[in-house]
Amino acid sequence: MSEESDSLRTSPSAASLSENELPLPPPPAPIGYVCSLTEELVAKAREELQEKPEWRLRDVQALRDMVRKEYPNLGTSLEDAFLLRFLRARKFDYDRALQLLVNYHSCRRSWPEVFNNLRPSALKEVLASGFLTVLPHTDPRGCHILCIRPDRWIPSNYPITENIRATYLTLEKLIQSEETQVNGIVILADYKGVSLSKASHFGPFIAKKVIGILQFFLHGSDLNSLHTNLPRNILPKEYGGTAGELDITAWNAVLLASEEDFVREFCQPVPPCDSILAPAPEALGPDAPCDDSTRAVKSQLYSCY
């Protein structure tokens, strides 16, 4: 028998080692960013968002370096895919992307009644009410359609804060998609049958000037103007469409299947807002986030997105 065969015979195999003697598996290699955009969306991002694929990771690294230097205690994810959300939302303007990232964390930490314990299972009553859902079909530009129906909210059942929580939860889920980051989101707000007293609750929440990835369509009983923006073949019959009855179960299932992701992101203890969001001494000076002006963004959906 050859020396090589003897060596193989006498070398201890993994099966013959005790549990304590088993070699540790190598740590998984870090997963780098892999673009999921189609060629068409890459071209759209280049034209509309100033995103150059050949510079993408350089731009991400620049934003990452700015966070580390100016907000070392921000406690944010620095992964490529996460930072890209903010660069795309601000057309790869580093300073504006950084400010949006700071606003995002400031809003989350200064508004605990909305963001603490933000997970689908904590919002089952809102989801079951049909207050909001995402339609199964995108619009002709590829935008997801978030349908909000205030008439489904019964104020005696739960506070309006729960509706806001469910909306942010949905936006967080949608914006994880690179396709959404490029195409945006349409919000279809149906005020039909909503009393003035109830509508007043949603005034500052919905009827704001729209910027960034959000676009709003508000409509009443006349659906003609709605159909000029959203074709009938993607709308449920409740809105004069031909896509069948409005079904809330599919989107609710998507959210509930994401429970663990939201638990990791929104259900962990965090330090006080002022300690996390305090910039480095040489950064933005004493007027940092978490002051009263930052709290004023609570009524603006786009402050975080």
C-alpha cells in the first residue's frame, strides 16, 4: 500500500473525532452587493437618479466614510444595499443622502410610539381591517401601489398611531426592493365615505407635498381622473377596475412572513436618541437632530423615505 494510502487510512476523519475535536467551519464570506436591477432599470437609474453603475460602490463607500466620521454613534447599518437606499433617494448627493439617513434614525428614535416594537404581528388588527394594502399589480412605470382606505378605520377600536405604524411598516417592506427604489411608490388614498372629522386626522399625515419616492392620488366618487393615472386593468373593481375584487390577504401574508426581519430591525433596545444622533464635534454643530424641529417631521411620510 502506498504512503499516500497509509496516510489517508491513519488520518482521523471528521466522523471519528469527538464533538469537541471537530474543526470549526470557516466563517461565511461576507456577501457583497449584487445588483438586482434589470438593464432597463439600470438605464433608468442612470438617467433619473444620477446612478453610475461603475461608480456605485465608490459612492456607497463615500457615504459610509461620512457616517463614520460625522456620526460615529449613529448605530446604522453600513451595508451597501442599505446605504444605496439613501443615495438613490437623493440622486447620489452625498450630503443630502447623509442628512436623510440621519433624519431616518432621528425619526425612528424620537417617535417611539410608532417605531418601537414595529412588527407585523403587533398590527394584526390594522391589517385585518383593510385600512391599507398593496395592490398585486404595479402601474405602467413599475411603481407599487399602496392603497389607503381611511373609512376602514374605526377610531374606537385603536388609535390613529396604529394606522401610521402599519403604513411605515409597509413602506419599509416595499423600499427593500431595488426596483421600488428606482421606480417609486404610488399611494392611492381613498377618502370616499370618510367624514370630515375623521379626515381631519389624516390631513397632516397624507396631504403633504410629495417628494422622493412617494406619489399620491386622492380621489372621490368620480373615478375618471384616477383612471387617467392608473389604468383599469391593474385596479380592483372597487375602483372601477377589471383586476377582480380587492384582496388584502396576499399583502398581509407578505408582511407576516417578514416578522423576523422586523424583530431584528425594530424590536431591539437602542440607546437614547441624543447619544446616538450626536454628530462628531467637527460635524454639524450643536443644532443636531432630535430637537423640536426634528420632531416636526412626524407628520411627513417622506421624512424617513
